[in-house]
Amino acid sequence: MIHKFKQWLGIEGVKIELLIPESLKESDQFIDGRIVLKSKTQLTISQIQLKAVEKYTRGRGNNKKMDEFVLGTLNLEQEIVIPPSKEIYIDFALPFERIKSEMDQYSEKNILTKGIVKAAKSLHNVQSDFRVEAIATVKGTVVQPFDKKSIIIHT
């Protein structure tokens, strides 16, 4: 009984791990990576959702604002049976496209505007953090396993 309850909650269920590069160039169009799936018992995954997300923060103290933008998604809809105590590897290429703010577009005009925009971003504490998230849908469980990894995108 306890075993079925643990499995239903996903406690002894599927573990998912993302293996992605630590950094990319802004000109890259795909994040190439690998998903590692493992479980103590035999379980079936019906789909895996991947997302590239940008967390855009600006301001300081009480005036701090945060937005999140989805830069790309990939749904792997296939049934994957995970045998007990074995690892399953799935390679992927997650398409993504950076969203450029008005300030970023303005900075690309010439060298002078690039310096002005860099100073303005520093003054207003503008930062972008990027991450990749993976969520697996496991048959027979309520809590879905997930993983997220940070990634640096160089401009």
C-alpha cells in the first residue's frame, strides 16, 4: 500500500536530469542537449516538455521588476518505458530565439549607442538569466518530475 502511494506521489518515481552546455552564443538557434531518465521501478512516460526561458529583471529595491519570456519550446510526445535501475538517454535540439528589448535594438545601431545602452543598463540594474526546463508526464503519478538548468548566452 505504501509503495503504491509513494509511486502515485512520484517519490520513488522517475528522476529526470538535463545535460546541456554551460553557455551558448546569441547567434545559436538551438540548445543541443540530452535528457537522462531513471527509475527504481518500471514506469512509462507519455511526454516530455522542454522550455527555454529568459528571466529579465530591472530596477532596485522596491522598484525591482521581473518578467519571464519563453524563448522556445519542444514537446517530445512518445511513450518511453523506463526499466527498473536502467538509464534512458534522449537527445534533443531545443529551438530558441532571443527577444531583444528596445534598448538592445538601439545599441546595435553603432558603437556610440552601444556604450550608452550599456551604461543605462548598469544604472538600472538590468539583468537577463536564462534556463532550460524539462517536465515529464508519467502515467499513474500526480507529481511530475522536472529539472531545470541555468545557461549563459553570450552576446
